[in-house]
Amino acid sequence: MRKGLGWFIAVVALGVCVHTGVGHATPAVGFTGTTVATARFQEFQINLHTIPADIWQSQQRTKGDSDLYVQQNVWQPGGSTGWHSHPGHSLIIVTAGTLTNYESDDPTCTPHVYTAGQGFVDEGGDHVHLVRNEGSVEARGYAVQLIPAAAPRRIDAPSPGNCPF
């Protein structure tokens, strides 16, 4: 075997090993998201509470500019967002049907089910999740997302392997 050919085969074999070790993003299926509104906010700090403060509190502080998105989302029966994260947190409101949220760091793949009129929070950052419509009718909702200015709104992620789908 020629010396150059041996090195070529070794490099290709290493590339195949590295490539197969990298997870691939899980695509959204039967899911559409439409941006309804967006705005840029300058740095802010808010600390609200009732009197007495132990009943209800809300704190929000940003450093640098932020982008706020309002997304209208639709899941067909069996539809899924695919595994993904966001660089900031999201408040999700279910307006029709039923949505099931799964967390990548939950080894038991526990379903968290939300119906119309309910909502949940996605903490964002490196928190990866997947939202599915496991029902037989279309599901709808809105997401309000606050992220660093000019950051990508969605970051696709490979399956964490904790769920059978």
C-alpha cells in the first residue's frame, strides 16, 4: 500500500468515527411557528412584589439589549418541535388542544401535559426540551420569548436519548 494512501484511509476512518459520534438535530415535524411581533428592548431591571412580599414577586433583569418575540405555534396531531433550546426564557400559553413537554435532562422522560388555558415556562439557556401534540386534534399556543439581542431564537439539538421517540 502506498504511504499516502494509508494516511488518507486513516484520516477518512477517523472522520467517520468523529462524524458518527456527533448527534444530529431532530427536526420539527407537523409544527409551524409564526412570528407575530418582535421588539428590541434596552437593558432593564424590574422588581415587583405585593405587600407583603411573600405573596407574589416578579424579578427581571437584563444586561445589554434584548429581543422580545411573540410566536404563534401550531402542532398537527402527532406534531413535534424537535429537541431544541432558546438563548433566553419562554412563557408558553396553550390556547387549543393539548401539548406535552419533555425535558432532555429527565432520565425518566416524564411527560408534562398542558391543556388550553394552561401555560408553562421554558427556562432557556442550555435547557433542551421538546413539545409534542400527542392528541388527535390540532393544538395551538403562543410563546413569548426574551433573548439576547440578535441571538438566534431557536437552537436545534440532537435527541438526548432519554425518550423512546
